[in-house]
Amino acid sequence: MPSLSDRTANFTDSVIRRMTRISNQYGAVNLSQGFPDFEPPEEILKRLAEVTREDFHQYSTTWGAQNFREALAAKINHFSGVTVNPDEELVVTCGSTEAMMAAMMSVTNPGDKVIVFSPFYENYGADTILSGAEPIYVPLVPPDFSFDADVLEDAFRKNPKAIIVCNPSNPCGKVFTREELTAISDLAKKYDAFVITDEVYEHILYKPNVHTYMASLPRMKDRTITCNSLSKTYSITGWRLGYTQANPEITERIKKVHDFLTVGAAAPLQEAAVTGLKFGDEYYQALQEKYTHKRNLFLQGLDSIGIKHTVPEGAYYVLIDISEFAYESDLEFAEVLARDVGVGSVPGSSFFREPENRYVRLHFAKKDETLNEALNRLSDIRRKLKA
């Protein structure tokens, strides 16, 4: 029997998805995989019901339905100030996961290098390897997860083809300041590299933090490939609607890669989601208020229990410090937490390139009653884990 692929030999299954299965196995409150347990906006659901009786059951245009791309371009312009041609600069993908993979495959060659900040969403390293490229990891230093500009430039001196920037960041909740993004963009221009951004949490921010779009910075639109999705903003993670935004030359290449990867995103879901893309500013203000409330509820609950944690500036994740429990393996801790305490988490080591064993990640994109139940279970954590 022939040997299997060398490049995937060291892959494991997704730790995040594995922890959902473990949570389900033990009946734990699943704060591991980042999806909400509340409904999407009613207007989108109403339109979806209508779409099922209309003629949207066959392929749409491969790179996205025309009305979806036009609505998306208008939304991008409204929030970022960047003018986007819906026909030449957008590709609708099957989630931001495919968007990132298509972007990586479109701009990198085997042997190229790609800078990845650590901690990082688990797909970035895998996407780099699947593209035949080599990741260069640059640490974001706790507790504020800032980067050392000299260390970053040292990475750029290795002549990477691109850098991946997740902003707001999963798992640490960092929101990069305009000054930090300008420093990154200046290095990208100096060393002639692409910037591939993951901006899926663009609307989930906590004051006074502000989201700056990389493509909006001076002379960065043509150098930036923005990967994004509707999953978090509209609470429709299962719809798998994402997109890339890039200059026409890059987009033309992404269209071809996307066509061979998935052909196209689901036509009826695109039609229903157009409703969300046309929401006014009040929707996004209410979204920020909703998540600010959930963050405050959850962090105050952790404080009352005496659990040390990070304070996210954006996104909906918090890293809790498990040092006091003295586990040699954070993966073992996460499994025990699900089994004995009844709360699902993700071991922090799955996000860090550096040896790191003191964190597990929890998320708070849940109903208040779900968060309160999780906090109630965590209140007894020390007795149950016999720390």
C-alpha cells in the first residue's frame, strides 16, 4: 500500500472540535467550541423560510451571488471606508476557514515562509503547512499580548511571503491598535509581503477598543487579503458563509482556487443572509452591548470564584489561568474539567507555539442562563479537582 501524505503526517484532529465531543460525552456546559446557543436575528430566519419556497436551490455564481456581493461591498465600505468592487474584489467562500485556505494557496509557493502570531487559531499553522509553506511564529506576550517590534522585524528579515493577523484575536481577545497595525503594515511594505487578515470578530469589541481595518491603512489595500465571515456577527456559524476581499489580481486567483475547492457557497443561505448585510448601525451597536453584558457577567462570575483570567478586548474568549491546579498537561485538565466539573474548555497549548500549559480557553457566546450554569459548576472547582 502506498504511503500517505508527509505534510499531513503530524496533523491531529481539531482540539476544539474534540473538546465539543468530550463536553457532549460528559454532559458538560460546552464553552469550548465558539458558537452561540441563541437564535440568529429573526429577520434573517424569516427570509430563510421564504427562500425555501423560492428559486435558490441550484448553484449561484461560483464566487458568490451578485446581490450578496453587492450588499457585502456596501457594508465593507460603510464600516471600513474602503471602496470594494463587488465583481472584482470579493469571493464568497464556505466560511472563513475556506477563505483563509484559498488565500494561502493563492499567494504562497512550496518553501515560502509565513509569519504567524502565537497564540493563534489552530487552522493557521495547518493552512501554512497544507500550502507547502513554512510558518515563522512570533509570540504575543501575556498578559496584554503585545508583540516586540524587533522580534517581528527579525521574522520579516527571513523574507516571508505573508503574515497572518487575526484581529480581534482568537484565542486571546487582543484588539490590535492602529499603531500596532501600522507597524505591521510598514514592515510588510518594507519587506514586500502580503498581509492576510482574519477579521471575523470585527463587530465584537469592548469599549474603548476600536477595530481598525488593515486594508484601510495607507497603501495597504492592494497588499491585504481580508478573510472574514458572517458566522459570529449574525450568530450563524453553521451556515458557513465567508469571503475574501483583495485586489482584482489576487481575487482572480482566489476565484480559481475556490472553484476547485468547493465550487461555491450555499445559494439559499446567501440569499437569506443578504437581509443581515443590510442591517443598520443599530444592529451592530446592540450586538456590542449584548456581548459587553455577557463578558461582564462571565468575568465578574470568575472573579467572585477567584479564578485568574485574561480580560478580552474583543471577540468572546477568555483564557483562565489553571496554574494553581498543578496539572502537567492542560489537555488532561480540560478533560477532567469536563468530566468532574461539567464545563467544556479548550487546552491553551493548542493555540501556542511556545511551551505553554497554564491556560484553558472558555467562551461566553451563550445565553445568560448557560453562563450562570457554567459559573455555578465552576464555583465548586477546587473541591471537585482536589487542588
